[in-house]
Amino acid sequence: MSVASNPYPGLTTLREGEQFANAFFTTEKKIEIAKALDDFGVDYIELTSPVASEQSRRDCEAICKLGLKAKILTHIRCHMDDARVAVETGVDGVDVVIGTSQFLRKFSHGKDMNYIAQSAIEVIEFVKSKGIEIRFSSEDSFRSDIVDLLNIYRTVDKIGVNRVGIADTVGCANPRQVYELVKTLKSVVSCDIECHFHNDTGCAIANAYTALEAGAKLIDVSVLGIGERNGITPLGALMARMITADRDYVLSKYKLHKLRDLENLVADAVQVNIPFNNPITGFCAFTHKAGIHAKAILANPSTYEILNPSDFGLTRYIHFANRLTGWNAIKSRVDQLNLNLTDDQCKEVTAKIKLLGDVRQLNIDDVDSIIKDYHAEQQTTPALKPVANGAEDVEDEPEAKKQKTN
Amino acid sequence: MSVASNPYPGLTTLREGEQFANAFFTTEKKIEIAKALDDFGVDYIELTSPVASEQSRRDCEAICKLGLKAKILTHIRCHMDDARVAVETGVDGVDVVIGTSQFLRKFSHGKDMNYIAQSAIEVIEFVKSKGIEIRFSSEDSFRSDIVDLLNIYRTVDKIGVNRVGIADTVGCANPRQVYELVKTLKSVVSCDIECHFHNDTGCAIANAYTALEAGAKLIDVSVLGIGERNGITPLGALMARMITADRDYVLSKYKLHKLRDLENLVADAVQVNIPFNNPITGFCAFTHKAGIHAKAILANPSTYEILNPSDFGLTRYIHFANRLTGWNAIKSRVDQLNLNLTDDQCKEVTAKIKLLGDVRQLNIDDVDSIIKDYHAEQQTTPALKPVANGAEDVEDEPEAKKQKTN
């Protein structure tokens, strides 16, 4: 797997994230989040437009004055009025966006591509004259005419923007479309390419990764993916994806062990729970349950883990208190309890545990007391002789009865 | 966009889903879920192996006797002991799986490819002799040797399996790899191709869709994606993705308006909340907040929606009680309240709302009382004259002050 060298997420928790239904960030909370993002190691932090409201402007100025390592950007419409306010806030760069799809040209701003190009040139020249970064992005790029898109990107690239942006504003794109568009755009412009993917159809993470494969450099993300509707590419999931491609790079650049705190900070601020199935930090992302999984994980975690939980300051868990458990998982628990049972005894006690697991949901105490009772019985009766273990090394959803195959 | 004709999800909520950390399904709950899946319109329901536990076997028999329209499958290891038990349960087909990656061959079952092929042939011939369906799948396919894989798939295809399965057991695959592997496999076998994707790095939905583009026919899904670790491709998200490709087909085949009930049924059974960012049924999946979005949505919902909420029995919501709101959203609320304000008046009251929205989180009552107070004031003072609306048709993150551009 190869992706563009040194790609990175740009954090838009305080812009796109503010468009999340539940988001209301006080100045103090914005500053706390900005500092946490900076500490995590991100390169860019994007803020709500300073023309959105008076407080939005003041917050933008306040965050610019924090002296963070990350560059501070703000996100504005493609007009001079917005640009004039934006450059006065002290930001390191301005992200300009305008709708280019027929839908948005007709029902949002009502302008044609010539008007868009002229506005873009005026705004870009102005922002550049202030000596700060400028990105030009189309909106709803995947429902825009490809010739229109390439024309406007080539125009702004020639003026000298730092980045051009592609945005899947409605979440309609699929990975193969993303790959084609980014590849084509890369052949047209010399500046960096930024991508922004909404998650309406669940493809925002894969689209982001595929864009990196096609040569995009910067991916817009937010903590937990918060944004309009059901949001955009989440920071954590993109980290999960990127670390499978270049572990050393990701480990050297980001404080991954702070991901969970960062997610909790934002989740609390917008009053949501971490989704149960969240990559990396979902409560069971490193929990292994079926007997075959548990057995192999105990032998070598790479068998059923593409991510190493310790990279994120997390630990794996073998879920043995259930009817799908297997004797290898139970044997491991017996060892943890400092008890001494043979493999055959472990299989026998496993059968007892599965029997109770068929009747009701088990907890660890249930299993531990079955094991301890069984162990106590063994002490009062002659120990079973250990038997040769050969046919037992296949363990799937584990057996209630002894296997006879092979 | 084109995908294989008439592709479909196979529902493994009662197999993979039972491997979810929180899952403990009683017989009654399994039957309730199986009936709900059948009613939704799924073709296949996969159940936990009958050798996992005694109750698993009895549940399998009970569900086979329900007379559902969906075919009932069970999922077993590739050995005769399991196969003998499986065919006696009354299932319509058996899904056989064996680990083919070096990791699993070394740390799980310890067998070589010759052994795997021999076991597969024996089990497949036996299941076929019973006149029921048979699928053969490798496990951890994306970390398996491609030559080994193609060899075993060609072998089992020649014997006459109904389907071969590819499984991204550890969630490492990305869409372009999926496309290549499915395309290659399609050139080697004549049977249908089934795919199973774990979601550790957030690509399970996109991988599933890309597999369909490459010609896969059946995708393993579970309700809410529940499964080992953080699970697999969720049914709802795959519906979202598929409906963007072929709306008529999806609408004709599935009772999409029952998706929310189905998800709630399973969420309650395994004691999780619907993730806030769940495609389709997340609480804000059809909520529009920023002024520019609200304005365009009011003019034409397709501007910012690739899914139609009414297809799922849901409704969209314009979130106007916040500082990012715009005067078009407020005007729409004024109309809902049956009040009469000019555009300029709407802009003026919007500025008041944004001012309060800067101070604290707003609710609908806050906004309604600001609007009503403002409206009452207007009745006691001479009405403002409506002004020509020209420069106002660009509305992004909406302005606190009047725009002068253009």
C-alpha cells in the first residue's frame, strides 16, 4: 500500500464540527479543544467563518493569539466581504469555498462559472497579498461538471493557491470515483490537493484513504466525525486506516494515546456518546469473543488484530464469559486465577460454563466461581491424567463436545 | 455507477452478531429478530454454528421450522463433525469457513493448503449430497497468498459450491484491494461471490460497495454492524449506499421504512444506543444547520441530500435555533408560525437570534419568542418597505451583517 508521502488530516472540529446539530461551543471550550488538537499533533485547525456571528469572529481572533504550533485557518464564502474580515482575524490561512454543482448554482448562489472564476481570482489575489495561505475548494464536487471543475482548478492553481479542495458535500461519492477525480486533478494542478468527505452513505473513511492513495495530501476530519447531518471523516478512524499503511509515520507524528481523551472531550462538549462501534475507541474494538478468535489471539494477537491497541494506550480483552467461549480462553482465565488445571480439565469446565451460558448472560464472577468450584472438586478427587493433544488444535466457534475430526 | 445485477445483503446478525461483546440472544429474541429480518425482505439469515452450544443447535432447529421466506444458513468450521450436525438441523444451506492466511494456518488450526483442500472437498460433497446450499469461504483472505486462494476457490467451484466467500476477518482491506481481488476471483470461478468485511479501520461499507461494483453478489451484513470487535458492514449503511446506485431495485426489494424498528430491536437486545452518526437513522442524519445548507434545502432538498428521508419513513429537519442559522431558515419558521414578515424583517430578527445564539445554546422556544416579540413590535410600528433582493442570494454560513458583494 502506498499513499502520498506525509499526508495529514486537517482538523475542522471547530468549523464543520460546529455545524453538528448538537454543537454549541463556548469560547473556553473552543480554546480547550484547539489546544488538545494542537497537542495531538495536527497541522491545521479550521474555524467557523468570522462573519457567521460576532462571537465567531472574536473566537477566531482569540484562538489565533494562542500561539499554537498548528496553523489556524478560517473557512469563508468566496467573496471579498468575507475575505476582508477573515484576513483581519490573524489567521494563518483562509479556506474559500463555492458551490459548483448545478444544484448549488441553481438553488444556492445562482451564479455561473464565469462569475465563480472572477470572484475566486479576486479573493485569492487579495488573500495572497496579505502573505497568508489560501485554499480554493469547490462544493458538491462529485455532482459538478468535470470540465467546469478542471477549468476553475487550473485557473486558481496558476494564480498560486496553496491547495485546491474537492468536497463530497452530500456524501454521494464512492472510492473508485474519488480515485479517478483526485488522479485527474493531480495531473492538472501543481498545488496540494485537499479532500472533504461527508458520511451519509458510510464511505467517508474509505474515500479519504483512497484519496490519499491517489495523491491527495490533506484530508478534512473532525473529532468523532461531527459535522452537518451525520458528519464527515472521523479523525480516529482515519488514524486507524493510515496506521495500517505507514505505522512509523503515524506513530512519530501523532500522540495516539491521547485520542481517547480528545474524543471524550468533544463527545462531552456536544453531548453524545462514543458510538459503540467506533474504530479504536469503541468499547469493544479490541474485545475478542468467539472461541476460535480467542484461541488465536492468545497465541498471536496479529491473527485477529490489524491494529495494536497499545499504540493507542489501550488494551485488548478476551471475552470468555459467554456460550461461544472456548477452552483456550478459559485456560487463560484459569492461569490468571493462579489455578492449576490440565487441558482436559479446562475442556470439562468449559463445557459447564457453556451450559450456563446457554441459559443466561454470564458475567466474569459466574465463570470464576464455576472454575473455582470445579478446581476445588478436583482437589478432593484423583486428578485426571492429561491426554495427548493433537486433534484439538482446530478451535472455531468452540465445541460443546469433544472433537473427533482428524 | 453500476453494480452486479440484483446484489443483496446476507444477514448474519444471529451469527456474527452473536459474537458482539454484548450479545446474548434468548431463543425468543432470536425468533423475533429472524422474523423481523424476513419481513424486511432479506434473502438469507445466517445462524451460529449448531456445535457452538446445545442451545445454539436447538435455536437453529427452531428457526428452520418457522417457515420464513428467507433461506436459513448456518456457519461451521470446515470439518465433517460440524457438517454432520449442521445438515440435521433443517437449514437450507451451510456456510463453511477455514483460515487460509499464514497467521491463521500457523496460530489457529495449524494445517497446510493440501489439508484445507481435502477437508473442503469432503465437507462440500457431503453437504451437497443432502441437497442443500453450500458456501465455501476462506478466512483472513486479504492476508492469504493469492495463488493459494485462487487454487482452493477453483477447486471448490469445480465441485459445484453455490458461493465462494472472501472475508476481511481483521478489517485490513481497502477498497482498491477489494476491487482487484473480487475482479480476479470472478475470472476464476463461475459461482456467486460473497464478501464479509470487518470494520476495524472504518472501510467495511465502502469495501462492500466496491465488491458489488467488482461483481460480488452477496454481502454479509448485520443490523447495526454488530460482530466481533467493532463489527462488520451494517445493513442500514449498505442500504444507504445501494440506494444511491439503484433506487428502484432497493425500494422494490426491501421494506426500508422498517429499518429503524429493526435497528431499535437489535440495539435493545444487545443494550447499545444507536450511534449518533449512524447512516440514515442517526438522530441528525437529516438535520440541516448552517444557513447556506438550510437555504438550499428549503429551495430543493437534493442540494444537500443524496438520500430521501421519506424512503425510510423519516423526515428532514431544519435546525434554525443556533448562531449559524440564516434568514431563509428563520423565514421558513416565521411562515410555520403563520406570521407575516418581509424578507428584510426576517433578516433583522435573524440578527437578533444570532446575537442570543452567540451567548448560549438556543432551543426552539427561544427562537419562537424572539420572532413573536419582534412580530408584535412590528404591528405597533409602521411596516418596513420590502426592498429588492439581489445581492442576497448568496447565503453561506450566514451573515451577521448585510452583504455588500456583487
